[in-house]
Amino acid sequence: MSSNKEADLTTAVLLYALRCLAEGDQQALRGMNFGPKELDALREMNLADLYRADVLRVHCLKIDLNREVFWPMLTHLRHQRESEELQRSLLVTDAPLTMMQQLFGMSSREYTRWRRLLTLEPAVGRPAELDESDTHTLWHAWQDRVEARADSPLTAADYLALHQETGIGLRAIWALVQRWEVYGDPVNPGATQVVENGA
């Protein structure tokens, strides 16, 4: 860790500038106001010079916040953070691989790695069949969300909410919902038509 914040800033920017120089990113260097003389000076710098900069308590930089970039960047980072938190919540509640693949594009390698990181037990076999009462409970909870979503497919948050609302495991929820989306309610075959007709 550097001895002061000015040195941290200077070293970070010089490292960035050196990388831009190595990669030939002239546009980025011009954007930072590096001219031909400054580029020649950069080429002469070495790692020891960066260590020497650690003692500086001033910097040669003009900091300017681009709000048009800043706010979309923060929004993107927040969405990524929320997505990762949702994925972890789903995995902790035993979301199956097929669900994570379809909703997030997660590979089997990522799925296994995340389960290990979260110290989850390996999933074994298919989920147990639900009894008639739980099946009806899940069907009605699912239909409420389908109606609220109109033509939009259920989201990962919807599946987690179904689990929290019904207390039914995500593996069973996912398996049944996938089946119902194709074949309708096996307990009450007319239910799909009733719901679609708004009766």
C-alpha cells in the first residue's frame, strides 16, 4: 500500500498510461493530454520510477468526472451485483443446473464451482414428486405470477419468490413449471383453459 493517496493516484494513472502506450492506444493517451514529449518520457520510465513516485505527496493530474458515463456505469455495476446476489440465493436454495443455464447462461463448470464455494452438498437424483395439496398450492401461486407477467416469462426472482411463498423446493418448482408450460395442470387438466379464459 502506498504511503499517501496522491501517490496511489499518480502510480495508478502512470501504470494505465504505460499500458496504453504498450498497446498503442493513442486515443486514450490524447484524452489524458499526453503529447509527444510526455510519451517519450513515459517510454524511459521503469518499475523503479513507479516505486519512487510512492513518496510524492502531489500529483500532476486534473480529475474530471464524466457524469454521462459515471451513472450508467454505476447502474450496470448495481445490476451485476443484484444478479450475482440472486444467483447465490438460488444456488443456496438448491436451484438445478438446467434452471441456472436457462435463466443466466451459467455453464456446468460455473455451477459446480459456485456450489463448492458455497459449500453446498452435491445434488443427487430427481426431486421427489409433490403431493396433491402442494401441487395445487404451487399451481395457483404460479398462475398468479403468470397473470401478473402477462406475456413475459417468469424471472429468476419469480422462481425464488415461489419457493419462499410455498416452501416447495426449487428443483420441484422448476420441474413442474416446465411441465405445466407445455402440458398444463396434470391434476386438473381443464385448469389451463379456465385461467386463460379468465373464468
